[in-house]
Amino acid sequence: MSDRDKLLEDTAKDVRRLNQRERAPATWAGIAFYGGTVGLLFVVPVVGGAYLGRWLDSLASGYSVRWTVSLIVLGIALGAYNAYRFMKGRQ
């Protein structure tokens, strides 16, 4: 058996193994990591917006929550977009 034939055989075996792996059901750990990643992609912009908005509101005199609410809503939109892009890329 030549080196070329061995290389082709090994490559075909690897391709078969990868195809079987793609068809295998997801493990609980994989689902947990995937869900955790999507959760973080969604939550981090919301929390960041809340903290930034609270800080901006503290600079203004009087009681105001305009920046806080506005940046939380912006964080929700940004987090939803992040999660959508991540899930779309994983198909």
C-alpha cells in the first residue's frame, strides 16, 4: 500500500467519523454549554446597559430613570440580535 492510498483511506475514515458525529444526538453537557452561551450573549448587554444608564442618571440632578430604561431596552435589542446571530451561525 502506497502512502497516497493510506492517506486516502485515513481521510475517508475521518470523513465517515465526522459525519457520524454530526448525526449523533447532543449531550446534556453540550446543551448546557450552548444554552449558557446564548444566555450570556443576551444578558450581558442588558446588565451593561442598566449599569451605564444608572451611572448616567446619577450625573443628572433630581430623580430620573430615562437613561436606565432606555439603555436596558437597547441592551435587550442588542442581546436578542447577538443571540439570533449566534444561533443562526450554528445551524
